[in-house]
Amino acid sequence: MSNPETEWLQRSLQGDEDAFACLVERYQNPVFNLCYRMLGDEFEAEDAAQETFWRAYQHIQRYDPQRSFITWLLSIAAHYCIDQQRKRRMPILAIDDLLEETLPDQAPDPERMASQTEEQKAIRNLLETLNTQDKAAVILRYWYDFSEEEIARALNLSTGAVKSRLFRSRQALANQWQTEAAKRAGKERKQDESPAF
Amino acid sequence: MNHQPFNSWLFEDNELDAAQLVELKQHLQVCPECQRESHAWANVKHMLTSSETAQPRPEFAARWQASLTARRARQERRQVRITLMALAGAALLVLLGLVIYFFSTSSLANLFASVIGTSTQVAVGFVNIAEFVESLLRFLPTALSTGIWLLLAGWICLLCIAWVYSVWRVSHKGVNVHEEIN
């Protein structure tokens, strides 16, 4: 962690609200991204990210400075999202609107936007086939490059459990990808066969 | 065809040694099923690792700070509610305990008699209070006359003092205004 962050953390531990706001500014993207990947909806992700920072702020005294702050934050976010998903079934919402707002500023290239939208949709469809804890493990592994031990610590699981969850998830994701690919191929074939007017 | 251990190798995070890699490659050449799975997983992994980080709407931190006050107020309200509920629960438990105690230590007839006895005592108490107030009202007129004269004299004294003070105040103020004009 760099010096300003250490200082913000020190000040936050002493109850400095402004210093914690700096930490929110610094870590908003990874926390939001985790929530978004877990919940699949921008507004729910915003609420979950806000709630994550609120919980972290409330329990900052429980934070162990020997551990990475982002790991601690992501652990809070993952647990919150797992609870949220257990509480209710995910509503299906349009992802197109979301991308316009959530992706970083880029040149307005419609083709690129369309392909990104497709990709995001595909990722979301894939992740939705996993159960909540498996999804959290996959997200932490592939978006945040967490080791199996770090995932185990973040999700309160044993390393063995994380290994088997990741193994099962990879198989499930590969199978789902094959199913989606077969569907796409079927659609394309139908389009090619349709008579031209 | 036996897909093990190749299928496990495909989905495990462990690094394969050179010999295992050769074995896997050979198996993939003859097993279309494992080949499809390998291809699918490679695509999924690429999608996951190359996907961009989703970002919140601008001013996320400002929104968080703005919500702090509301969250604190909500938390305080919840704590008050919890305390009140705990107190009400405790009171209910004590009441329940008392009821159980009374029912276990005396018979229903005794309880009924004591309830009637207490009610009668309360009613008698009210009657006594009413009688006391009535006698007080009878005694008051004679006692009041002296009190009223004293009150009137007091008020007149107060009004006189107030009148003298206001005359002095107005005259004093008038002089000041005159000085200011000059």
C-alpha cells in the first residue's frame, strides 16, 4: 500500500471521516466491479458497494493492518453480495444502459460498444450458471488474481474447498460456453437458410 | 475412452510438467470431447481475464459521504427501537413471571378475592380524595378573602413601580433624542 493510503487508513482508524472518503475514492472501482459481477445489475451493485464501504467504516477497528486492505474490503463485499443473492432471485435487466454508464470513457465507437455489450452479456450469462460462492471464487480468481489461499480467507472457506469449487466452476463455465456456442451456431444457420426477399 | 487424468488437468490450476503436457496434447489429438472442453475453457478464461472492470457512476465517494448522516440516523433509530423492544420484552417477562408466581402460590378464588379487595381499596381511596377536596372547597372562601387582599395590594405596588419606572425611562429617552438631534 502506498504512503497516502497508509496515512488515510491510519486516520480512518482514528475516526477521520474525510480520510475514509479518500479510501472510498481509491477503492470504489474494484469494490463496485465485484458487486456488479456478483449481482449483474448496476443499481444493486451501487447499493452493495455503498453498503460495503459503510460496513467497512463501521467496523474499521476490526481491520487487521497486517492484511491487505483491498482483500478485507472485497471480502466484505463478497459476503454481502452472497447474502443478497441468497435473499432474492436476480431480476433480469437490460445491460445496454448499464454499459453506457459503467464503462470508462472511451471513443464513441458503436462497433466496439456493441461487441463489448455482447461480451458483457455473455460473461453475465456464464456467471449466472454458478452458485453464489462459486461465482465469488471465480470473480476473485480471474478479476483480482487472488490465490486460492486468499480466496479461502476472503470467503471463510478451506483452501481445499476453494480448489474444488474452482474446479467445478471451470467445468460448469466450459459446458455453458459450449451450450451457448451451439445455440449461436444454430441461430446463424437459421439466418443463412432463411430465404432472401 | 478414459478421460482421466486429462479432464482434471484441463480444469485444475496446477502447472503441468513437460511430460504431462505431452501426454495431454496427445490425448487431445485423439479425443474430440476433451478437445471441445479444452477449447471452451480457453475461451471462457480469455473472456474472464480480458473483461474490463465495471466502474460506478461518477461522484460515488460523494454519494457515500452524503449517505453517512442518513445511515447514522437510521442506525440510532434502530438502536432505540431495539432498546425499547428489549425493555418491553423484559417488562412482559416480569409480568408473566408474576402471573405464574401468583397462580402457582394461591388458588383462583384467593386471587379473585384479592383483586376485588384491591379494587375496593382503590375505590375507597378515590372517595376519600373527593371528600378531602370537597371540605377544602368549603373552607377556602374565608381563607381566600385575606389572600385576595394581599394579592391585590401586591399587584398595585408592582403597577406603581412599573409606572414610575416608565415615566423615568420616557423622560430620560426624550432628553437623549434631543441631544442626538442637536
